[in-house]
Amino acid sequence: MGRRGKKELILFILLTFNSLIFSQTIISGFVKEKNGNSIPSASIILKDSLGSSTIGYTFLDQNGNYKLTTNQYGHFKLSFSSLGYKTKIISITVLKNQSHLNLDIKLEEQPIDLKEVIIRAEKPISILKDTILFKTRFFTNGTEQTVEDL
């Protein structure tokens, strides 16, 4: 094998291993409601199989599509969540030589029950005809001195 043949062989090996070492998997799809409408601002989180560490995350675009890229392979949990919808967690497996994974998800609505809020306010100063009343508790901060302190 000549000098040129060795260079070509080395170049071929480097290009082959380069594509294997730096290969990435693209996880993509859409997230919609049960009736087919797109969901605004849902988040997608890729976690390890134990769910303890986050590997990647992304958000939906205006059309309900997402695209998440990872260079890791194995078993993962993919979480889809949005305000007003039940969070959906699915287990996925990304193979070593897999370049693309397409997952289309439908989320169920989850109504949010709000409790009653009552706001009561009291004015610190009130004016009654020729009298101005000051409620001193509104003007104290705990550092005041009294006559006894002096």
C-alpha cells in the first residue's frame, strides 16, 4: 500500500469514527389537545430513566411542534406539560445508531380549581369633617421611642 493509499485509509477511518462519535438523535413531533387543537407554550423535558437528572428540554412553537436533540442513548423519560393540562410522562429508548425519533402526543385537559380570595383593607388616615384621624399602627416600624425610654 502506497503513501497515498495510507492517507486515504486514515481519512476514511477518521470520517467514519467522527460520524459515530458525534452522532445525535433528534426527537420531534407535535403536542395537541384531544380534539386536535394545538397547545400554546407546553414544555418538553428529557430526563434519565430514573427521572433524577434533566438531559435536555425544549418548548412548543406556535404550531404545536417541538424538536429536541440529544447525543446520549439508552432509556429515558420524556415529560410533556402545560398549564391547564395533565402532565404526560412516557418512557422512550434511544438506540445508538438512531438519528430520528418521532412522537406525537395528545394531552388531556385538567381544570384548575381556584379558591375564593377576600381582600380587606383599612385606611391609615381618615378625614371626618374637621378632624383627621391617624391610626398609629400603620406608621410604626418597631424602632420608635416612647416617653418612658427617654
